[in-house]
Amino acid sequence: TSVFAEYDINNFNFDTDAPDLDNTAESALGGVTWEVSEQLKGTVKGGYQWKKFDDSTVMTYDTWVASLDITHAFSDYTNIKLIGERKTNETNIQTANFFQTTGGFAEFNHFFTKSVGVTLNGSYGIDKYTYQNAPGTLAREDVVVNGGIGLKYLPSDWLEAALNYGHRTRNSTKDASDHDENSYILTLSVGL
């Protein structure tokens, strides 16, 4: 088990079409990383974030942020990963200067043999967009749900093939932003 502290500074500079979104985001976080056993590992951290915009007419924003990341291996063939997070993101929406995401992700991996396995994953998140100059006023709220399944085939130590399907649904308070998305991905990886 170990305890840590983080301090991050990020500068965001947008194209000339959106100069009022240029900002500096600073975060101060503390956390704990643990490894109870070879099977159970995790990290939890939390703290505060400040967002100061270069344009003095855009209000400064500050909020709490946190994340949780846990991995548990039930055996050499089966594991699960859980992630929870609350964070601030940049946006491309003209009326909002950022959005806050709160959500969770889970992934289950199982190998039936040394060379054939399956992955199941899903996530649920809420994105809250706030108006410029009114950080407490909600401009839009989206609920985003993802789910997926994948098959892996490892015929040798240096070759891996995977076929993944994913579905994403976005339900928004702004109807024009609602959508469903399906993705099919075939991957072939060669190690050298």
C-alpha cells in the first residue's frame, strides 16, 4: 500500500474560432494505491480542480474530482476491472465552456483456453454541460450508455486476433444530440 499526492496543470488553447474557451486547469489530488494480493489491486484518488479562462468575462470554475480503479483476477484465466470517475472535460459546444462527467465502467475477461477468450464491457455516464458565465446553470445533460463484447484468439505468443462489437446510446435533454452507434472492429496484432 502506498499514499501519493498529485498536482497537475493543463493548458487548453483552441483555434481562433473559439478564443473564449482557452483556459488553464489545475488539479490537486491525493490518493492510495494498494495491492492486497496478486489478485486484487486498486487505486483511489480525489481532490479539487480549478479552471481559469483566459477571457476575463468567462467565470472561473472549481469542483471536486475523483477516480477509483480496481482490478481483481479470479484466476489466470478470469479477471474483472471496475472504474469510477468524476472529471471535467473540454467541449466543442458553442454555448458551454466545459462539461462534467460522472460515471462508471466495468470489464470482464475470461479465457476458455490459453488461446481463446471473451471480453464483456459496459459503462454508464452522465455528462453535464454548463452555460458560459453561469457555471451553476445546466445547458444540457446527456446520459451515455456503452456495452460491448469481444472475442480474442491467440494462436501463438506473437500473434493475436480480436473481433469486437460495441453499442453506444446517448440520451440528451437536447433531442438533436440523441443518437445510437454500433461499431464492429477486427484487429490483428503481431509482436516482434
